[in-house]
Amino acid sequence: MVSPTPLQAFSAVPKAPKTNKQTLVDGEKMTGAQALIRTLEDLGVQDVFGIPGGAILPVYHEIHDDTKFRFVLMRHEQGAGHAAEGYAVATGRVGVCIVTSGPGATNMVTPIADANMDSVPLVVISGQVGVNAIGTDAFQEADTVGITYPVVKHSYLVTDAQDIPRVLAEAHYVARTGRPGPVVVDITKTAQVDDMYYSWPQKLLLPGYNPTTKPHGHVLREAAKLFEQSYRPVLYVGGGAVRSNASEQVKELADLTDSPIVTTLPACGIVPDSDPKVLGMLGMHGTLAATAATQKCDLLVAIGARFDDRVTGKLEAFAPAARVIHIDIDPAEIGKRRQPDVPIVGDVAEVLDALNAEIKRGQAIHGLPNHESWWKLINSWREKYPMKYDETTPDGTLSPQWVVEELSRQAAPSTIWVSGVGQHQMWASQLVDFENPHSWISSGGLGTMGFGLPAAIGARIGSTRDFGGKKPVWLIDGDGSFQMTSEELAAAFIDNAPVKIAILNNSVYGMVRQWQTLFYDKHYSQTSIQDGENTEDIINVPDFVKLAEAYGCVGIRARTQDEARNAIKRANEINDRPVLIDFRVYKDAMVWPMVAAGQSNDTVTYMPGIQPLLHHNAANPAADDASDDTENVAEAADIAAAEK
Ligand SMILES: Cc1ncc(C[n+]2csc(CCOP(=O)(O)OP(=O)(O)O)c2C)c(N)n1
Ligand SMILES: [Mg+2]
């Protein structure tokens, strides 16, 4: 027999005691494949995404009409993975996929890496060639555990049918507990066809895996003390707070301590945007007020956030005067990018429950520091530098930002929003009115184009499962991103996931083009995709309306504001099939504010030529007219007042 590769051997499960002695008394005799299905049922899994193939066929053979979970057949494994992610984020459940060996598994690498970056709980079950064929370059053999090893939370190679229920139970537990993440379970065909004895529940063998959820008392007291001593606090809230369902606790902390909330991309909506404490997203494309408040704060409370470079800009210049409290369930995040003054390891919701109680005790004695001048400064930023864009465009096409705002205006408050990656994603995060947690699903850490449509399908399946379909799903996608997984329109139609799709069709890879405009001399190398040209001889490759119709969906094109309003209204009324609107938008619209990659957040450009946090417009002296200077000097005085 050929030995497993070193990585496979390394990541194989610990050997369970041999099971020869087991009798029917110990469990019900069945094949590994039957055990796999039974285990998923016993775990309460209700929806599974995937595509079959040779090395996983014994498992698919056991999926029947009376199987207790619903199987959603996607058209590409990447689609299955992102669908499972969208499902997981929308419902809080574990997303489960079943795919075949070799190309089936390698197609899953992107969603696995995506889920790892954004801490999304997934269990990815892949078929593997028979145990004796491992290492022989057998047909559709790939070292799945090895390939995915750097981007998983944990992985298993299962060679013994008897291990299947325990390993799947462990995988499900590991995926959803602690810092959630993807777990790969690669199962040899041998293990699928061999007999085993099934019993439930299973005893988990996870020595050393004990995520800390409860915080220590002394760090809570230190954190509470920092709040007592600070005059310019900011709560910097990330995806970890969403995963921990900590909306109420975050809001309570903000109210108790009179602190503004700034969020990362995944945390949009953790507290409703309508709450006056919410300043919006910070960082590269954050609101001016959120980025400015973070730069000028004296206490930065990172809550399930990881000081990502898109948030911090130049790390050494990030929130330079702040003392830092860092709350995270993953101890590896503490001090990874910024050394905190008070590190708190634990589940965000549990930590905040305890911290809020501690703060209340302290406030009963010491009261609350006066934040009046801090809020005055923040509000002046909000008033002077709101989100702004031109509603009309030089070529008469739609303004993409206006389309996003119109979508938001007409949407049901319960809507789940999903996006692709690019400018449209940033406009969605800036301009959609998020009023509910778990209502924004976007690829943050990996920035995966093609995430949108399958994630929206997964979210819609989740909405049907947990909310009776009452949460509609709107996907705001780019014309480039959409084309990376557009085949999933078939799954959306056939598997009854009536998503609503808004393509902001600017005919270009807009975000890359924006960088070419700003940093690469307007040399537009390979960013024109010509799928929405507004010339006499329209190119339209592909024609998104016809593409939607080819898949049984409704397709609508909108070029004017009236057409757009009507198209959105119609889409909101259609619930029996997917609807796609091809909005023709301006290709040179830009996302503002912006911090150039690697620069200090102090250089944030609100609009071209306006850099409110620099006392002088050093980056663009030409734009530094007298009125700007006066503004900047006045601003500096405000900041100095708040800093006192
Ligand atoms: C899989 C993948 N390939 C390439 C990129 C690099 N990239 C980032 S944004 C972008 C353009 C996105 O274009 P589109 O979806 O049309 O969105 P827009 O920016 O035009 O709104 C590209 C190519 C990426 N993020 N993901
Ligand atoms: Mg585009």
C-alpha cells in the first residue's frame, strides 16, 4: 500500500481504537456513505450544497426523497461553497457542502479561503480516491487536505468508515465554535463503501481545543477604568461581533459610555444605521467621520475586529493617540497588528455583557467623563462631510450611487443585502441603509469576485428555511463580478431561490480602473469589458437581460431614473423567480472618500482636493485654495479643543 503524503498523514485523525469488537448492540450496521447522511441528519443539518462526482458517488447514492436535509444542486463547486457561506451568514448555522475529489475539491479552494478570512462556519465534505490509490496519481486524485491546509480552521482525512460520524460531529463543532471557520473532511471512497456500526451521539476527541469564551475579571476592570479616563472613545466593531450575535451588547456599551460606533465592512448593520451613535464604516472607503474619529480618538475599543490593512492604512499612523482595548475570541489576533493596552480574550457577547456590568458599577461611583466637545467635533465632520455624489453624469448614464440609494429606499426593511467585489460593493456598504444585523453579506477579507450570486442564493435558501422567505434578498453586483459565477442563475431558478439582482453595469472593472485613474496615469490596461457600452452599436457581450431570460429569470434593463425606479418596483413585486436588472451606470464614477493603499488615514481624501485631516493639502497643493485652508485651520482648532 502507498502511504499518504506527509501532509495527509499529518492531518489524519488520531487513530480511534479498532472497532472489530463492535456488534449490533454498539450500533446499526450500515455503510460509511449511509452513516455520513445519517450524521448530517442527526446534526440537524437542513440544507446542503454541492455537485456529485465519481469519488463521492456512494454518498450521493444515499440521498433520497426522504432524506431529512434539502440538497441544493449548484453548477460549480465554487458556487456551492459561496452559497454555503451566504447561508451560514444569513442564518447563523453551519454551511455544508459535498463535492467530489480532484477538480471538485480544488474548485472549493476559493470559498474555503474566503470563509477562513471572514470567519464563516463551513463543513466541506469531499470525496477522495480509494485508500490504496492515494499517492498514485489516480484519476481525479488531488491532495485536498494538503492543498487546503493553509486556509482551513481544521481538516481531516478519513480512511475508516467507523470514524465518519465522530469526525463529522467534530468538524461541525469546530466550524461553529470559538472563532468560526471552514473545516474540510476528505473521505476516501473506501471509507464510504465499507461497513461500520452507527451510533449517536458521538464522543468528540478534541484534546487541546477549548476556546476561551469567558473573560478574566481583572482585564474587565482595567478596561472599565480606561473608559473612565478617556474623553474621546471610539468603538471599532468588526465581523467577530456579528458572528457572536452581539448587536444588543454593542449598542448597550455605546449608550452606556456615550461612544461612537465605527464598523468594518462585515459589521455594517450590527447596530442600525439610523442610530445616531453609528458613524458608518471606517478605513479606505469609510465615511469621513468614522475614519477621522478613529484617527483622533484617545480610546480605541476593537470589538471582534482585526486591524486589517484596509481599515488601518499605514499601521504606525493609525489612531496614534489611542489607548487600545482589544476584544477577540481568537488569542492569535491580540497583538498581531497592534499591541493593545488591555487584551480581552473571549466571546464578544459574553465579554460585553460582563464589561457593561463592570462599567455600570464604576459609573455608579465615578460618573461618566464629559464627551460634549468630542461629539461636537464628530457632528461637525458629519455635517461638513456627508456621503456625497453627483446624481447626474456627463454621459447621461445612471449614477451608480443613486441606483444603490434608490434600491435601498424601495427595499423592505427586512432585506438581506449581498454584494460582489469592486466599486459597487463599496457604494453598497456606504449607501444602503442597514437596519438589521446579519443583513449584509459580502466578501471582506479575500475580496472574491464571483461571491455575490451564489452567496445570495445561499442567503435566499436560508431565508426560506428560517424566516419563511420573508426576508427578500437583493444582490448588488458588478458586471465583472457577476460574470465569474453567472452560471448559478440556473440553480437560482431551478432550486427556487428567487433572488433580486442589481447589476451596476459600468462596462468596466471599475475598482481597478479607479486605481488606474488615480495611480497609473489613466492607462486603462485590460479593464474595459464592454458589456454595457452606451454607443450606437451597443456591444452587449453578454446581454444580461437575455442571459437572465435564458435561465428562466426575468431580465430588465434600466438606463434612466424613471426606468430604474419602475424596474426596482417590478423586481420587488416578483417573488416566484429570480429577477435581474441591468442598470447602465457611469464608468468614471469614483468611490470617495478614499485613503490610498499604505498611506496614513490622516491623508483621507473626502473628494478630490479635499483632505480634511491634513492641516495643509500637501498631496495636492494646487487644489489648496484659500477656502480650504480656512476650513482646515478651523478644523484644527476644533480638534485641539476636543483633545484638551
Ligand atoms: C477573483 C478576483 N479576481 C480579480 C480581482 C481584482 N479586482 C478587484 S475589483 C475588480 C473589478 C470588479 O469589477 P466589477 O465586478 O465590474 O465591479 P465594479 O468595480 O465595476 O463595480 C477586480 C478585477 C478580485 N478581487 N477577485
Ligand atoms: Mg463593473
